[in-house]
Amino acid sequence: MKFRKLALIIMLFTYHVFSMPLRFGDIDGDGMATTSDVTILSNHLSGKEMLSAELEPFADANRDNVINTNDIEFIVDVILGLASLPIVPDIAVGFSSRVCIQNVSDK
């Protein structure tokens, strides 16, 4: 019994529980638009650190079906209070998107 409790405690501290974002543009899943989202998206577009296939649809913050620097600008507008992040519909969680990836160098 003690071994099971210890194993559970180790698992809780070893594994990071990840939740999917509830809003488009909230790439880090913290519930709001932050500079962290901008950094993650910038790294993705520059090829430094690619997003997982599950997170790519959430990077299309302005919902134009293209992930590019316009999404970064939209997230910055949200941070400045000039826009708000679109809510992800319940049926969209776990969906497969037809979002195109556009590299920064393509602009």
C-alpha cells in the first residue's frame, strides 16, 4: 500500500498535466493572451521550436486559416485590450484543422 502511494506521488510530480486552450491564440493554455503566447508563436514561425499538431489550430488567433505574423499582431492587440481571443467551440476540441502554416520568411 505504501508503495502505491509513493508511486502516485512520484507520478504527480513527474508528469505535467496539459490542458488544451479554451481560446484561439492562447497557445500556452493559461486562459489569456500573454507575451508567452507571442514568444511561442514567434518561435514556431521562425522554425526554432515547432508547435505540436494538436496546438497548431490554436495558433491561428485571428481565425483566417493561416498561421503567420498576423496572428502575432492579433495576440498583441488582445494584450493591449484592442481585441479579444475567440472562444474555441466545444465541438472543436480535438478537431483536425485545415490551417496552413506560413513561415515568417514567406511574408
